[in-house]
Amino acid sequence: KKIISVAFQLKTKHAGKEKIKQNGTDKKKLKEESHTKKSESKASSQPKPSGAPQQKSKTTPAQNSTSVSSWLTTSLCLFVVVVGIAIAAYHFREEIDKILHSEIVSRDIRNKDSDVSPLETFSRNNQIDEDNGSDDELEMIDFENLELKDLNSDKTNVEAKKEEPNAKDTPTTEINKKVKKEEPKVEAKKEEQKVEAKKEEPNVEAKKEEPKVEAKKVEPKVEAKKEEPKVEPKKVEPKVEPKKEEPKVEAKKEEPKVEAKKEEPKVEAKKEEPKVEPKKEEPKVEAKKVEPKLEAKKEEPKVEAKKEEPKVEAKKEEPKVEAKKVEPKVEAKKEEPKVEAKKEEPKVEAKKEEPKVEAKKEDPRVEAKKEASKSDIRKQYKFSSITNDEDFKIRDELDEADSLFNEDKYEESIRKYDLIIRAHITSPRAYYGKGLTLDKLGFKHMSNEFLERAIDFLARVLDLENVPDELYKMAGRKLADRQQFRGWGGDAIKTFKKLSERFPDDLSLKNEYGVSYMMVGQNDKARAVFQEVLAKHPNSGFAKVHLGFILKAKDNKLEEAVQLLSEGIESQEPGTIDGRFFLHLGDSLIRLGREAEARKYFEEGEKKGLFLSAWQRSLYNVKGLTGRPWWTAEETGYQKYLNLLKENWKTIRDEGLAQLDPATGSFLPEEENLRETGDWKQFTLYQQGRKNAKNCEKAPKTCALIDQIPDAKGCKRGQVKFSVMSPGIHVWPHVGPTNCRIRAHLGLVVPEGPTIRIVNDTRSWKEGQFIIFDDSFEHEVWHKGNATRLVLIVDFWHPELTEAQKRGLSAI
């Protein structure tokens, strides 16, 4: 009211000034008009020139400024009035609530003393309010002396008392009247409900109360059950929390969604009923409307108390102030739920509800597991043999990761194993599974980086404690295999040594330990291992074939080799049906003059799929490649490069002859035990796709020519070398290791006498010319002449191999 009166005085004062200005403006206007008329009369007496523009009438600046000034003044006054009303409504909202509270309390006291029904009192008071309004009450307020503590203490209960009778007893038409009256009263600024409407409607009532209260009051039964709980908590809580000066934020904290979750109609009705009964002493009304449907659910008032009180009362923390201004009975009734709230705060309840989670342990399945012994449970688990006690606790997670691996979802599997390892740093199965997955990714991406990481994780399994024996063996074998594939044969030997030491009675591990020595050419150590095995297990077919192989290839003890190889193959043990053993058994029989027996083994190997054919017995093959004993330059597709070498054959010859001097040490004896008699030496320039820089310095022109032939210098399964044979040599029938190459011999020094047999066709060399053949077929060499034979051997990739295959093939 003060703000409105000040604004009105300002407007009146400004209007007086404007009136004075207007009078002065009018005088000036009269003078200007008189002056204009005189000038027009003079101008009319003078003739106007033709074509002269006519002057337009103009509004004077004084008129414009007057209208603008008046409009701005009016707008400013209206703005001040509106802002003042809004500020006053917001600033004094708590004081108004306090007045309403004190008024209701006084009415309750009068009603109690006069034994008048609360419903009659409410309707009578309501009628008085409608007739007289509440301006008198507002005028009696001393706003400056009001205490905010008193105002904040009983807001919740004031709203409850105000709105409960409305929800129970007032019909829909009566509420509609109030709503209609509140709007004009806001404009007239006469009654208390103007202020309430301005405060509550924009913040809370307009958004929450009106749609819910009016819609639900049409049905009296619904009103009694739903309006009370929804009106009270929604009005009280947002009014208490305006201390933050963010009514919108408060509304968000106490939106219907939150209340719907914790303070559903059933729960709210339970809380508010006990408050209404003692305050208004309406046992009859409550019994009629509430008891039949809600009493059975009275056990949940605690829930509401938990939600409202920690938010409202905890912030106020002034139950004593309430006691000062409210009757003892009301205080007692309000404080009781507060005590309950302290005892049953959400946190306490959450702790009490946790036992419900523990109750899950009482599940029949869990009880059955408890009653069953650990051994029985482990036996029922299909991966029990590779799972220790710790891994058994997380078996579901491990099985999930394994299933992803089996479904070829390697990236997802890796992430799952990583999560397990972070939580369980000593899980053997997790390390093993991740190692296998990285190995698969290595194959997928053709990456040594993944392979090496796989080796690292597999190695960690062997370093962990409490690794089940079966898992230890699986991880160790896989680790050694990957180490050998990577070319780390020495590491593979260490791995098998560790395995054989842990399991000294495991025959298969001992045998694999011996093979690991053979893979790196340490046949002497391998021989000792297999002899040790046969001393304990004389019937081991695996040990026999491997020891027979060593005796034939290294020691050239053919008779012993044939016996061990044949007995081992006949045992049919795993690992004995291998092309290597059939090949060396047949070779041994041929060298012993038992060619017919040898051919039987070669044919048997072809039937078993160990050889491409009885004549083409290479062991490292690519399926589908054309196989023929002899090739022409046109069939190879390398005519260009073959002609390049042919054109420079004399230069190549001279560099080769220069290295024949024993003092140079260039030519070295053949070491594959292929010679029966004679002398056969070689001088290697390229091997397994790598250039021998030291030797190429001795034959730079030849190497410069080879560098121009990509499929020769880069052939990882071939060689480029000088080959010299002395007279009287005989090279046993043998085959090359792979069908992935085509071998070309360039004759450099070719005397009479040397010949070569490929399958059943025998040919000889010529100087400056090539003979081209597939050395995966059986071939044999003789030199029955009197002079040394010198040739350049150049291996080319098989012309049918793709570039991807060439890159992916391992070196031989």
C-alpha cells in the first residue's frame, strides 16, 4: 500500500508538471499559429513561381515531445505499480501466512469454547470473509515488528488447516467462487486472499493446486482421499523453501513426480489424517470418509514424515517457536510426527531396508548352494578343472568373456577380460583368456605387436600362484607354440623346461620338450631327452619317430632310424602320422637299397594326405598351385628377368669363379646330408628374402642384377647362390621343402658328365642357358665328368601366388 501511494503521488506531481508544460506549450503554439497566419497572408499576396513545390503541414516538435513524454510517464507509473505489488506480495508472503494462521487458531478456540461444529464454523467464517473481506486485518498488521522465526515455524500446519476444510466440506461451486473473487480482488487490492493468490498462484497453486483440487473436488469421495495429501505437502514445502529466493527451484525439488514416488495418495492420507483429527476434533468426518479405505494403510505415515520433515522442519529447526504461538495441544500433535521423523529418517530406513537385500540370501538356490559341499559344486561346473577358488567366485564373468571369445567378438572380449583383471589381479583364467584373444587379433590384423602381447599375458599365467594344473599346461603349451611361431625358439625351450619340471611324470610334456630343441637345431640335446623318455617308456611311439629322425638326419644311422621310424608310425600314437617321418623313412629305405619299400611309404603318405603326390613330397605347401616337374621361361612369366641374367652370364661366371679359391672361404659344404659321395659346396648371396651384404661385396655385379628382380631377391622361401660340384658326386634323391617356388639353374661352367633327374626325366646343363624345374618334386644329381660344374641357382616365387600370400608366408 505504501508503494502504491508513493507511486500515485509521483504520478500526480508529474501530471501537474506536465499540465504546466502543456499550458506553456499551448501559448507557444498560439503564437506560432498567429505568426504562421501572418506569413501565409503575406505569401498569398505574392505570386508563386510555376513548378515550385508545395509546403506540407508539419507537426511541431513541442507536440511530439508532449505526447511522448505523457506516454512514457504513464508507462513508468504503471510499471512501478506492478513491480511494487509483486515485491510486496513476495516480501510479505510469510507475514500474511502468519496472520491467517493466528486467525484460524483464534477461530478454533472460539469454536471449541462455543461447542460449534468445525464445519459450521468454517462455513460461517467463510461467509464473513466473502461479505466483509480482510482489508481490516491487513491494516492492523505491524509489518516492521513481525518476526520471521514465528512466521516460518507453523507454515505447514497453517496451510493444512486452511485447505483441509476446503477439501472436505466446500463444494465445487464454492471454490469456483473463491477463484473468481480472487482475481478481481487482486485488481482491487482489498482482501487477504488477493495477496495469497498473488503469492501462491504464480509459484505453487497455479501450477499444482488448481488443476488437482478443482478436478478432484467434483467427486466428494475423491476429495477426501486425494486432495488433502496433495494440497498439504505441495503447498507447505514450496512455501518453506523460498528462503533460497528461488521458488522455481523449490517447485522442482517438490514436484508432483517426487511426491508421487514417495507420497502417493495412500501414504499422504495416512499422514494427514492423524493431524486433522486432533486439531479439528472431527472423528465423525474422518471416520466416514477415511477409515473405510485408508485405515488399513495407516502404517505408512512414517514415510511422509520422513520426506517432509527432513526438508521442512530440519531447515526451520524451531519446534520451540511453534510452541510459543500455538496451543499446547497443537504443538504436541505436531511434534509427535517430528519425533517419528527423527527416528525414521530416510537414511535410517535405508539401513533398515538393507536387510531385505540380505534376505536374498535366503533364496532356495543360495541355500542349496550353502548346503552342498564345495567339491560337489565344482564337479558340476564344466570348467572346474581350470578354475581355482578365486576364479570360481567370478565364474559368471569369466564365462561371459569366454563366450564373447568363442563368438569371435574379440574386441568386446578384450574389454571384458580387462575389467576382470582390474578387479582380480591374480585371476589365471582372465590372463589366459586375454592371451588367446590377443593371439586371434594378431592373426586378424597380421600384427606381431598383438602376438607379442599375447605371449606376455600367457607367460604371466605361469608366474601366478594357485594356477590349476590343467590350466598351467594349457597356457604353457600355447605360450611355447606362439614363441616358436614368433621365432623365439630359445624362449620356447625354457617354457617346456618349466613345464617338465613341474610335471616330471608327464610323458607328453617331456616329448614336446625334446621337440623344442629340434626346432632350433639342437639335435644333440633333443636326442638326450628322447632317450630319457624311452628309458622310462620304451613303447613311446612319439619318442621313437623323433629319435629315428635325429639318427637319420644328424647321425646318418639309417638302420636304427628305419627301425625306430617304422615302429613309431605303426604305433599310430598322436604325433606319429606326420609327413616328415614318412619322408625320412622312405629316404632311409632308398639309401639302404630298399626302394620298393620306400615307394610304399610314399604312396601311403599320399593317401593320408601327407604329400601332394608320391613324387611331390614337399611339406610346406600352398594348396591349388600348379605342380609340374619341368617349366619353360614362358610358363613362369619371368622371361624378362631370365633374359637379363642370360645376357650377363659371363660377368656372373667370373665373379663366381673368383670365389672358388679356398683362400676366400666363400664356398661352404652342403650341410643337409644329401650327398652319398663327392664334394658339393655353395656360396649364398640371398636367403629367405634377405640379402647377405658381406657375400654381395664379393660379387657386387651379380647382386646388382638380382636386385632388379623383386620375386627373386624377396623370395622368403628360396635362395640365390652359386653351386659347385666336383666330379664323382652323387646327390641322393630328395625334394625341396615347399611348392611355393620355382627353381632356375643358369649354367656357368658346364663340362661333360653332370646330369639331373626330375621324377623320371633326366637332363643336363648348358653354359649361358637356364633349366627350370619345381624342386618340390623328387630329383637326383650325378657328376660323372672330370671337371668342376658351376651354376647360379635362382629361386622365384611361384607365379600363381598373390602378393598377399607372398607377404603372409613364413620364411623357409
